[in-house]
Amino acid sequence: MRALILACIGASLAACTIPMDRVTQLAGDAGFTTEVVQGGAFRHRVYRNGAPASPEGTHIYIEGDGTPYVKRAFVTSDPTPRRPLMLQLMRLDPYASVYVGRPCYLGLAKDGACTPEYWTLGRFSEEVVQSLARVIEAERARGSSRNVVLFGHSGGGALAVLLAARLSDVTRVVTIAGNLDTERWTKLHHYTPLARSLNPAAVTDKASHATMLHLAGGADKNIPPSIMEDAARAQRSPLIVIPGNTHVCCWETIWRDVVEGRPVTTPSALEPQR
């Protein structure tokens, strides 16, 4: 085990490139195009599906935190997720969609502006949010759309709320297992506080122009529904708990309903929290 941990710390070892290989394969199989674009302080890798535009606006997908640490003890050299849920869900989206990579993810961890801070304690920092916002605005303009819909998983859900608080053209936000209160989350798991990050729970009033829907997995041990309840209530937004779903499984079964804005039709869905 110790040898495995040390191997994953070394950026030059082939094992550490597997997450990016997975992303490349999924995007290629789906026929997505890719480009590296400049945001604010960071570059971002984006994937586009080239589908017809939705009347609702450009769909933006934001991935979770991936793998910031190895076994909670060591900072990884590349945080790219091993299971890119949002990329998989975008494959089911029939409308123009863009998967916007987070700073330093997706093969860009060695960029000049990148340090491990931006996938650990500063993963939701002002610099990160500002850079993502610039890319999203450019993608909206590129598609000649007036509005934006944000879909975010886990830490990507946190970023979606933070981005909605500063982008007036965001009309809808959907989070899956969204980290809606980073302070509560770090306390629950006894993690080091994210001292260099913004907390989405603190910007509720600034995102009121966007309609929000929060989805939680009843079997999610990473971000259980209890972490999301107070934040969703403060936003006066529905929180739908899907019994049996975990942090990454099995969101594909309801995704077309979510994209189309239809009620979640799974028979195990609970009523929204009030």
C-alpha cells in the first residue's frame, strides 16, 4: 500500500495518467470536441457536444473534486476524477452543452498558475470562481445564447452556486450531491477547513435570480442529504433525495428528466424539503 501511495505522488508514473485517459476515451466515444481556453488566472480544458441549442440556454457541466488527496494523507499530483460523472451525464444531453474543466484539472496540473492549493484548501477560491466565470461567459457568447444553465456534481455543485451568485445570466442550477455548505462538510468528516475557499452557503441571497434544484443520494456517505438540507431551505429550493443512489451512482436513470426540467420520475424520489 505504501508503494502504491508513493507511486501516485510521482507525476511521471503512468498509473497517474489513467484518470485523464478515461476522460479522453469517454469524450472521444461521445464525439465531443475539445479545446484548452484561457479563463482568468488559469487555463481550462473544455469539451463541447455540438448539439442544437436549448431554448433555455447553454448547458454548462462542472465536475466534482476528483482526487485531491491520496488516502487523505498526501496531496495528489493530478486531481482529475477517476469517475467523471458529469462527462458521462453530458453524453445524455440532447442540447448544446459544454463540460468546463476546473483549473489545474484534466492534464493541466503543471500549468504555471497551478499549485496544489487550487485542488485542496483553495478549490473554491475567488481566483477559481473568477476564472470559471470568464470561461462560462465566453462559452455563452460563443453559442449566441442569452442564458446559462449550470449542472454541478459534488464540489462542482458548490462552484455552480458560487457562479450563479455572480453571473446574472444563469437561469437554472441543478446540483447532484452538491457541497452546499463546505464548513459543515469539513466538520462532518473531520477534514482540514477549506480556509482559502468561498462557502456557497454564504451567497444564498446573491443567487436568488436562478431557479435551483438539489439532488441528493440517500446512500451517499460523502455528502449525505443532511449536509444539504439547511442550505437548500435557506435558498427556498427543493431538495430531492433519491434512496439507493450514492455519491456517483445511479444518476443516469433520471438525467433526461432533469435536463428537460421535468419532475423526477423515479418511484423512489421523496418530496422536496421545505
